[in-house]
Amino acid sequence: MRVHSFPPMIREGATALVLGSMPGEASLAANQYYGNPRNHLWRVLYGLYGLEPDEPYADRLAFAASRGIAMWDVIASCERAGSLDANIRGEVPNDLPGLIAEHPGIRCLAFNGAKSHDTFMKYFKHHPAFAELAKLKLPSTSPIPTRTMRTAADRIEAWRALLPYLA
């Protein structure tokens, strides 16, 4: 089944672009970035400021934007059964160079997990649009624990590398 990513969530003043791979089934069904309530992304972003994400989705987007955070996915569309990145096949990348050209204030690409980073490198490794940007390969906010990333607190600590790039 072919699935499609959301339009970019970006506003004037954005300084960091958080890049996922492709929204999972729960996010697609909710039509929300990181719409799976078990995903740690919102807890991580709020946690960077010592806060809890108890706001409605529109307010979460406004919170991220007020900190200079934009969101998109590296993959525009792909074939995938379920939500696992390992099941992604036949991906088509989003126009990341075009987005960066439209928003020259972006200083950092923050990759939410290995699949996002690896797909970016596959398609855009040598693209001049990204030459001057910081590139942070951060641990996935997926609810699936890893050997080193078990909790939201683990991820918050790792994602602190993003703070110098936020507004």
C-alpha cells in the first residue's frame, strides 16, 4: 500500500527542521505529525524546556513553531505495510532542497532516527543546498525501545543537541 507524508509544518523564523522518515499508521489516521500517543516526539520537544505536552495538537504545533522548529519527512511517498521503517519500499523523497531554498533561516537538519538520516544521505548527501547546515542524527522518538533509548528521558537527553539551533 502506498502512503504519503504530510505537507511541511514550517513558519517564518524556523531555524531547525526535524525530519522523520514517513508517518506511521496512527499518525496518518489522526492526520497529525507524531500522532501516535506512544511516540515520544512531543514529550521530547516539551521536555527540552522542562514542560509536559498536555495541549491540543494545534497548540503543540504552535509550541514547536515558537521555538523555531519545523517538521517534515524525508520521504514523500512509499510502499509500506504497517508502521515500521524496515518495511518501507519504493520511497520517493520530498523536495527538501526546495524547502530549504524557501526558508533560508534553517540552520539545522535534525534527523528523527536512522531511517530518516540514511534516506536523506541516499538522495541528498552531496546536494549543495545542505552544505552549510548542521546535520544531527538523533535517536528515534518511536515508542519501540532500543538498547540505549528506553524512555522519553533518555531521548530528551540525546535531543539536547538540538537546543543551540532553536530560536
